[in-house]
Amino acid sequence: MLTGLECPGCGSQRAVHSLLRGDIAAAVHYNVLVVAFIPYLLLYVVLVLTARLPLPEKHAAAGRKILDTLYHGKILWGILAIVIIFWITRNFTGSF
């Protein structure tokens, strides 16, 4: 650590490794933010992959609507705010 502060991503590789081993408690200990955002990222992957499948228009439109809603610019700004709040909280309260 150059500054002595932990970045929001510190411990993320250990958290993912712990999740892959099935140790959720250790993953949360290493980086709770990564654990919290994995379902969001997995949903994105599923929606993008299913958008490439030849689905009936009704289902394809529903998938596009979910994708547009969950990954809209305002939501992404909200996620950035969450990351910044996590970063500050992690370094100045010692709770994460």
C-alpha cells in the first residue's frame, strides 16, 4: 500500500477465491462489496448471453427492458456512489 489506505477492490481476489471454494464468510471478510455485487454482474452476463439467443420477440423485449433498466446510467452512478461510500467507510471506521 502506497498511501496506507485500502482501495475498494482490496481483497477482491481473495474474496472471489473464497467464494469459489464455498467459504462465504471468508469472502465477506475479505471484501463485502465484491460479494454483494456478484449477483448483479452474473445477471448482466445472463441477460447479455440470452440476448444473443433466438428467442420469441416477447421474451427478447423483456430481457432488453431488464437490461436497460438495471444498467442505465443513473444506476451506474448509484453504484459508483456506493463504491465511494464503501471506500471511505472501509478506511475510516475499520469495519470492513
